[in-house]
Amino acid sequence: MTAKVVVLGAGYAGAGAINQLEEELDSTTELTWVSDTDYHLVLHESHRCIRDPSVQENITIPVEEIKSPSTRFIQSEVVDLHVDDQTVELADGDTIDYDYVLVTLGSQTAYYGIDGMRENSLTLKSLDDALEIHQAVKTAAKDATRNDPAKVVVGGAGLSGIQSAGEIAKFRDEHRAPIDIYLVEALDEIFPGNDPEVQGALRKRLQEADIEIMTDDPIVEATEDAIHFDEGDPLSYDVFLWTGGITGRDALDGADLEKEHNRVNADATFQTSDDRVFAIGDSAIIEQNDNPAPPTAQAAWQAAEVAGKNVARAIENRPMKRWTHKDKGTVISIGDKAVAHDVMGVPINTFGSFPAENLKKLIAARWIADITSWKRAMTAWSDL
């Protein structure tokens, strides 16, 4: 009997899992891949498009270059997962039957109930988002003057916020645009929860890029032209980008699975409360002893390989592997500069300059090569 396996999403987790499933599954299995885009976006480089939209050519990988001809691809938005019926509902009304489904739908921006945040902020979760931010910054700069510069505010000083602010600063510098940039964080330091050494290194480079850092005062409201703080005076803006956190996709609202903030709970084998549903990447909260795996590209890459093997093992009724996340370090770009921290195998705890900048490029290139080829990765090198 033919087993039907469906993968939902074309992010890091989805693209990586497709590659692994194609290796693990035999010809008696029908593999279907569903995504609302017909390409994989190298999301951790999407901020580059804020500065230069042409970068999109090298960070969007057509699914036809990733999958084998035998894998069926359907471009459509997933709107629901019916666990009891074992069907996936699509936006056009069609449904897909499955025996096993791997949920890799990624996440969407969390607004934490802040008044006006959803209505008045831009976000960075897709290529279209990055292009919209570029256009908004470009338009604001065009309408500004040296005496009355455009104000661009980035809310949230985590990885995405820091990198986005860095790209906006490079756009400003390359175009000699009259723009003031503010990076706003509710907690008392940027890159919250991380080593003070890397926080300090990032702060130094952000300040060198002439980005004003505002911390330790949460946003309580966003209006169409200003953000309001718990204690400080309001800050007016021309462009407001919110990168403050993540939650699960709306498509999982009605799924009868154990969830937190609409992200599916999964154990270390990636099985959920329904043993025919697996979940990895930002869609999932994956059990890892005391703390769940982080919602990072690195974790999704690692998980995809084991998830592909475990779906095949479930079909064959074999014991599944348990996954343990290994943190191999962090590399963050601020425009053309970068900071690397706690990189596996490197004796220096935190470093920047040429080694960090090229390590950042190598990580993205390695991923592109893994799902396509080194030829494509080297073509993309200059834009990474």
C-alpha cells in the first residue's frame, strides 16, 4: 500500500526535510510538498533586500532546483490541518490526504497585544516584507531633507532587528540619504539574554553605524506616526519596523494538537500529540530537556535531517531517533560588518572583522550548496 507523506512549508525546515525524505523514502511512498511560494527563501539573508532588492535573485531558490522530479509540488496556502480526517486544507478549497504530515510552516510576527502594533508596523517574515521595507525607507528618504531627516524606527533588538537596522544604515550611507535610525528594545540590553561580551560588540558596531539605541522602556502603543513608551516620551516615525517576537501560523489555529502560542508541541523525535503529525522549525516547540530548541535557522537545518529519517521510520514501524540541538555559535551582520560569538571549534569567544564577515557568508553559502549546488552558492556569494 502506498504511503502518503506531505510536507508543509518551504523554509529551512521544509527544504531540508524534502532533501532528506527523498533519500529515505522508497518508490512505494508518495511525497507531496506544499508551499505558498514556489521558491525557498534564505530567510536569514532577507534583510539584505532592504538595502538592495536585486539581492533577491541570489537568496530565492526555486523549488524545482531543490526537489526531485518524483516529488509532487503544490503552490498554495495552507489554511487548516484536519487531524482526525488526516487532510490538509488549502486556500483554494482543495484538500490533500496524508498518512504522515510534517509541519514546517514557520512563524508569524507576535504583537503581544500592544495597541496599534499590528495595524501600524511593517514586519520581516518574507521576501515581500523586505521589499516593502525597502520601498518605505526609499520613499521616506526622498521626502526628507537634511534639516528634517526621515525617522526609521526598528522595534526589537534581537537578531532580526539588529540586522535590519544595519541594512537600513547601509542604504542611508550608500545613497547619502537623510535618515535617522532608532533601534528600540524593551529590555535593558540589545540581543537580550546573551553574553554581555557579544552584546557589547554589537552595540559598538551599531553605534559606529550611527544607529541610536534605546533600551529598557517597552512600547505600549503604536499609532500611525509615533510609538509610545511605558515611561519615555513618544517617538515619531516615518517608517516603523517591528521585529519583536514570533507566534505560530494562523493555519494551525484549528488543528487538534497540543500547542503553545499556536506553535505545535513536539518531542525530541518531532512527533506531536498525534503520532501521524510531525513538526519542526518555528512551527514547533521541540522538547530539549529543560529548554525547548531555539527557533533559529540553525536548529531547523539540524532538525530537518533527523525529521526526514523519523518519518521514514514511522512508516516502517521502526524506532525513531531522538534529536539533540547543538548550538554551533551565532554570527550577526550589521551592514557589511559582522560579529561572531561562541563558534564551535574557534578558541576566541567573540570576534568581528574579516573572519566574522566571511564566516557569515560561508554559513549561507553552505546551506544553498546543501539544497542545490556549490555553483549556485558561489554565484550568490557577493550578496550574502
